[in-house]
Amino acid sequence: MVEFAGWELPLLYTGIVEEHLHTRRAASVFDISHMGRIELRGDGAEALLQRVCTRQLGDAAVGQSRYSHVCNERGGILDDVIVSRYADRWLVVCNGANRARILAWLRQQGPAVKIDDKTESTMMVAIQGPTAIAKLASKLPMPIADLKRYRFTSGTHMFVPYTIFRSGYTGEDGIEIVLPAMVGSMAAGWVADDEGSDGAKPAGLGARDTLRLEAAMPLYGHELTEETDSISAGLAWCVDLNKDFIGADALREVARRGPTRKLVGLELQGKRIARQHAAVLRGGERIGEVTSGTFGPTVRKSIAMAYVRAEYADEGRTLAVDISGKPVDAVVVKLPFYSLKKKP
């Protein structure tokens, strides 16, 4: 167990590599209750979210979720969020470490909107992996298999309100469930009660990090910070520059002149791991910095994501990473390192 943003969270159960590979092969259960869950209600809720989010939300259908960024006036990323539209409210899921900041930001920008922090009164669990949907569909009387990616269904079952999202942070298929906190231990144990090699087993934050890195999913505090912008991060698809939002002018300028640095994938020679902040070199000159690195248990390579100067971001270029004072050769590769389409 480790402390994170005021929560005690499981780093691992049986081992990071074992949990990682089991998620890729079968299914794993991740307790992600530390993620912030902020509910907005009232006539001004949509306008508020349109103002603070980079993504176009006005045409989102009821039952649809959209990934977006929340930026400051300079275009720096305050957080990346998932915004979901219910018939009578909106739900913003944010990073646990940014929960207080995003809650305060929303209240500052929309003082007349009813905003409630539901994080501690609810729980959130992710079930991810190729067998996850079939396992859950056999247990739950809801049409889970019919849900499309980034869609959700909500209701009440046995007097317990629920929301089931077809989403995740591992590169695998699966769902994320929000339930009342009081049923947490019972529900988590029920989901993870399968025995055998294809059962749903618990996994910790360590495997969640290696899984998301193989899938090239950004992590706040690493690929995303208040000093980075959505376009340089390769996430321009979640920015609608045709609408007005906080930070739009700054991002329009980045788009107009082109980013000076870009987020790239690196495959390193050998098995040594590039850690965050390690220098990326070209001919001995520092031209960038690693944001995340690991030895990918699925791809079986030392991989990293890094920001480098834009002129060195082309695929196939050979660079180097400074690991403990020694340059290790690295090649710029297309992201993600792993996806269902690339599955070995």
C-alpha cells in the first residue's frame, strides 16, 4: 500500500509484471476510487463546462462521455478529465491529485451552478482485459456488451444506483463502474471472485502505470502539466479551436505557429529503464526530456515517452537517453507502443 493524494492505494498484489500480463491475457480489477467525481446540475452546467473544457460538449448525447482538457489562460493543462452527460446532470471525472483544484476552478468559473463533490460518497472500479466484458455480461442484468466505447448506462439494481462506462486506461477493452461507497467492499469482492487463469483478479497502481504507458496514455504530472499544452502533447483532437474556452487564444497561437516541442515515443536499446526527467540527447546536446519510462512486459522492450524539440520528432530518428550519466541509443517510434490492433 502507498499513500497518494490523501488515499491509501494498492501498489501491487502479487507483482506488477504478473498483474500486467494477466490484464492483457484475461481481466483485472483496479480500485480507482481516488479519482475525483464531481457532479454539476442546473441550467448553467453545460455553459460552464463549455467554458472550462477544450472539447466540444454541446452536441454530446445523453449517455456519452468525452475526454477533454481543462486549461489555464496560457493554455497550460490544469487536468485531463472525462465529462459525461446524463439526462439531468453532468459528471466530471478528474485525477485524484487535482480534485481540489478542479473543484475550486469549476466553482470559481460558475458560482451559480450547483456543483457537488461525490468522490467520497461513491466508489469507482475498473475491470479491464479481453475477458472483462464477457465475464461481467454473465453476471450483470444490463446490456454491457452493447455499450460502445465512451458510452455509459446508469440505473438502479437491487436498490443500488450504478453507472457503467465502456472506458478504461489500459489499452484493453473493459468498463469502469461507479457505485455508492457503502457497497464498495462487497461489490469489489463479487467482481473479483473468479478462480482460474482467465478470472478477474485484483491489480494495483504499478500495473496500471505500465499498462497505460504501453498504450501511450498520458499521465498528469508526467506527459501533462500546467507547463505543457494539448497540441504539443499530440492531443489536438480533444481541442475545438472553433469554440471559446479558457486558454483558447493561447492554443490557437500554438496551432498557428506550430509546437516547438512534441511528445514522442522512444524505444531504447537494451533493458535499462529511462526515468522521468532523464535528458534526451542528439549528438551530446540536450534536446528533450523523458516524461515516463518502463520495460514493457507485453512489448518486451524498454520504452519511454518524451518531449523533444519539434525538429527531432520524426519517426525513425536515432537519439539517446542519458541514464545515470551514460547515453543509451533510442529510436523515435509511432505511438502507441501497444494497442488491440498491434496485439502480439
